[in-house]
Amino acid sequence: MSSDKITIAYRLEDALVAGLIALFKALGPTRASRFGAWLAGTLGPFIPTSKVAERNLRLAMPALTATQRQTIIRQCWASFGATAGELAHLGRIGAISPQTPGPGYILEGWDEHIAPSFAKGGPGIFITAHLGNWEVLPSAAHAHGMELAFMYRAASNPLVNARLLRLRAEGTGRAPVMFPKGAAGARASYGWLLKGGQLGLLVDQKLDTGLAVPFFGHNAMTMDAMAAFALKFRCPIYPVRTVREGPARIRVICEPVLTLPDTGGKEGDMYALTLAMNQRIESWVRETPGQWLWLHRRWPKAATRAP
């Protein structure tokens, strides 16, 4: 395909995304979340990517019936669509109390599990997953005086990627610190931590490299950067998850920090910490399976049962 055709395809895709964003913004946060959930939940199950979700569910939760799997797949698409609708309103989805009706995020456990370590200074690592609406985390951190950088997978279309970054900037009123995945992003993330920064990692995606670690009972290639960074800097690891309670209404749950292992060797520590991370993510997914993004190929085609 020529560069001209690629450029045209990119521009057409960007125009479609721009139109959806404009529609979401016109609807307001609650209706945008509902509409995104309805649209994706209705169309998504018919998209071939749903076959990936079907296979993932068969591997991870073999006791589910076909009807239960299809229900979770529809819920997965709906949650993804809601997140897309809410992304257009990050600047309007602010902190609220549990008693406050309507859109916003409810923050739990920050003062107990994060604030004490953050007050001491030094780097820290946040681990989370594609669960609920993970996009609100930088805004929540910024509201508490923290600039939370994220390592992320850039969209293949640079026009769409730039548009999404602008939307994320609306959540904090400034350009987000984002490091694209890859060697350059890893070096930039290391430099950020070296300066005492706080780094967020979405740790639930399949990688071609990393460590083969059990996840839902099957070995899965898992990000090893978290463990490498944490052991290098001996810094706290904050597990934080988001749970959608309603349209544009998110509960952000900060959990106790992960304990750094001491197995007597670097390889053993790396494996133990990565396993603890996967176990934490698995527990979250089991609690709200319909809110996890089952649509990516988390396990290899020839998935093996973990010992």
C-alpha cells in the first residue's frame, strides 16, 4: 500500500473518531457513557474480535456456560464503549463522595495506602489493568498533587493517537506525560523513576517478551518491566483498580502495596513479584469479569497449563 493510500486511510479513520468524540461531547458525560455502552454492546459481539474474547474465556473460566460467556462478552464491549464515551469528558469527571449522585469518581484507600509513601518522596509504581475506566487514574493522582506518568501502547494511526492524547490532557489541564511502549519508552520510564517520578503501568496485556507467568492457570507472557524497575529502585508498588458503578461513575480503589520479595536471587525475585502482580489482576477480573477487556490476545495460541 502506498504512503498516499495510508495517509488517506488515516485521515478517514481520524475523521470518524473526531465525529464520535464530537457526538460524545454533545451528549454530556452520563449520556455519552450510556450511548457508548449501548453502541459497543450492540455491535461488538458481531465483530470478529469477539472470537478472541470467547477463546480467552474458555481458557480462563472453563466452568462458564456458553450463555454466560456471551453475557460477559457483551458486558465487556459495553464497558469499553462506556470508557470511550467517558474519555471525551475526562475534564468533567472529578472526585465525588459516595453519597453524591451522578458522574464522577469515588476514591478509596489513597490516604491509607498511597499518601504515606508518597509524602516521603522518591519513585513509585502504579499497576493497573484494562478494567472499568482506567483513564481516570492520572486525573485522580493529579488532584492529590501527583504527576502520574504512564507507559502506553500508542494508536497505530498517529492522527488518532494525537487526538486521544489531547483528550487525556483535558483531565488535568496539561499535556500528560506518556511513554510509548518499546525500548525508547522503557528508557524514558527509567529516567522518570530515577528523578523520583511516579509511573503507571497497564500490566495485563500480552507481550512477545517478558516472563512466562501463570495467569488464570495458564502461562502468559507478562511484562517484566514492573518487577525490574521496582527491584532496581526498591520503590513501593501501588495496585490500583477502577470499577464502573454506573454511567460515568467510577470507583477508584487503591489497595495495599505489594511486598518486594527476597528469594535470594534476582531471577527468583523477578518471577515472584510478577506472579504476585498477575494474581492481583486475576482477583480483580474474577470480581468483575464483564468490565475487563477480554478482547486482546492475552494467552498464546498454544496456551499451556501452568505447573
